[in-house]
Amino acid sequence: MLALAVSCYFHHADVMHICSNVYAGNIASMRVLEKIGFRKCGIHRNACFKNGAFTDCHYFELLREEFRNLVK
């Protein structure tokens, strides 16, 4: 379902990439992003405040061209 939403977004919007941030420890969300072609570009250390504490945030990107090559 997320792959379809990404496809529609790339088709209708004039964007070159999509980015996503995921809280450290949210492995399931990271796997979903990686399955449709997102790449982890880095980790923003102590970038998010969640449940009373700072936590790392993993940064993912997907380029339009990379996505286009995946769906061929």
C-alpha cells in the first residue's frame, strides 16, 4: 500500500525525492521503507524527544529515479 502511495506521489508531484524519519527502535517501519526502495542515509542522534527522553532518528530517502528503476 505504501508503494502505491509513493508511486502516485511521484506521478503527480514535481519532486525528486521523498524523505522519512523513523524513531530508533522502530525496526518494522524501517523494514517497510527499505522493502520499497528507501535507503538509510544517516542517523540524527538525540534528534527527537519522545516519552520524556531524547532518542535517535533514522533518516531515509528515496529518489524518483531509483523508485522508477525498481518498478520496471
